Amino acid sequence: MSRNRQALCTVCLAALLALAYGLWARTGLGHAELAETNFEANLIRLQSFLFERPPHAVLAGSSITGRLLPSYFAGTSLAPMANLGLDGSGTLFALELVRTNPVPVVILEENTFLRPPNLNEQLLAQTLSGFNFRLSKYLPLLRAKSRPSSMLYTWLKLRGDREGLKAAAPEPSTTTASALAPLPSPSEDAAFETVHNQLRDGIKQLREHGCRVVLLRLPSGQSLPSAGDLAATLGEALAREFNLQRVDLGQECLNRGESVTFTDGIHLSAGSARQASRILAELLASRSSLAQGTMRAR
């Protein structure tokens, strides 16, 4: 076989493999929900929300919310669920994305209402406007969830979590202070009134689109009473003003006798995240009809 023919055969084979892989990735049978780095995990969540079939509900918040994987809501009245719980970010950044891409049910994490803007969010904003990110809208093969390494990571991680649950090995619910990941302290919080106004504007706009907005407080093993009190005060004010439903998952788990465990003192373990997702879906389905109101198309 001549070199030219051999080269042509190689190119054709590579094209066929790429096409087959792209079609397989498009089916959704193989895709990643998790990734090896925070940045890639954020890309998976952003691209899934912005470029795939519009979900019925979306979680907007930080990495605390990011533990509630969309697959945990499969078969519930919230499905299909999207997750904009972005690592290293806060609720306000995710809310800005949802404002321009409204969906029927929007669940806002209270825990990081007062987290100020940071360099991580600047990087994400630049990425959203980048050529490669926008190109992935039309070429699913380029999306972060289609990366073979992330698919493998997701499979290994979820498989390990399931085996851990079967073994019923106890997980620590608290860790030493030195092991805790940082959350914003009151001195680092953005101005209360500024954040209040941003949240008010976002919620008002979503309500005008016919969205149902829910405020969610997730359990966290780290105790920051002052910051927690400020976020709770803000949540109470918003709930009164807009007549919003508030859900405290930590309290709900306590009321049901469910133990809550953490991987690092802040983020829910896989078992607790699954349980919290199930409880959240039950609460939102039982307290109010998810079909409430109509919503204009995206």
C-alpha cells in the first residue's frame, strides 16, 4: 500500500472514530457529571445548562449545592434537573446566568448569598465568552462532559460511592478546623444592601417570567454563626417580600432522623447528598404544585 493511500486510510479511520464517539456522546449514554478539577466540573455544569435541552429545574449556588448531582433527581417531579452549584463561586453569579435563561423552577442556595465576587468568577465569565466554549454549543464532542478522562472519573467516583454505601462504613460528620475549606467570613461579605438589591432584582425578573423560586439552605459542617445569621436574615426578608418557599435541608434531615455526613466538614458526602436530593424533591412536590403558573419560552 502506498504512503498516500495509507495516510488516507488513517485519516478516514480517525474521522469515523470521531464521528462514532460524537454520536455516542450525543445520546447521553456516556457522559460525565464529575471531573478531576473544579474548573472542568464547572464547565460540565455550565455547558449542560446552557447548551442542552432546557431543564425543568435548576439549582443555583456554590460547591455546596454542586454535590446534589442531577442524576440524583432522576424519576422525581424536578427532573430533568440542572445544577449551577459552581465550585469557588456563589449564588449571585449563578443567578445572573439563570436570569437570562429562566426555567420553571429555580432553587437558590442561601448559604453563599453574601459571598463576594472573586477571581474564579472572572475566569468563568471570560470562559463563557470564549470561542472554544461557544463552539461546544454546536459540537457536543468538545464539551467537558464528553472528555474520556472525566467519564472515567465519574464512573469510578460514583461506583466507589455506591460500594461505600453498601459497606455502610461510617463517614466523619466533622473534621478539625485546619481541614476545613474556606467559606466567606462576615468581614469578607459584600455589602448587605447591595446583595439584597441584586437578589431582589433577579427574583423579581424570574417571577415575571413565571418561574417558581425556592430558597434553599443546605447543611454545612462548618459553623459560622455571624455569616449564617446574615444569610438567614436576607433569606427571611426575601421570602416575606416575594412569598417564597424556604427549605432548610439540615433541619428537614434532623426532623426525619436522617444523619448528615460531610467529606471535609462542609460538603455533603455522596450518601447524604443523595438523601438530601430525595428529600428536597419530595418537599417541593408536596408543598406546592410544580405546574404552578406558566412560563414564557427561553
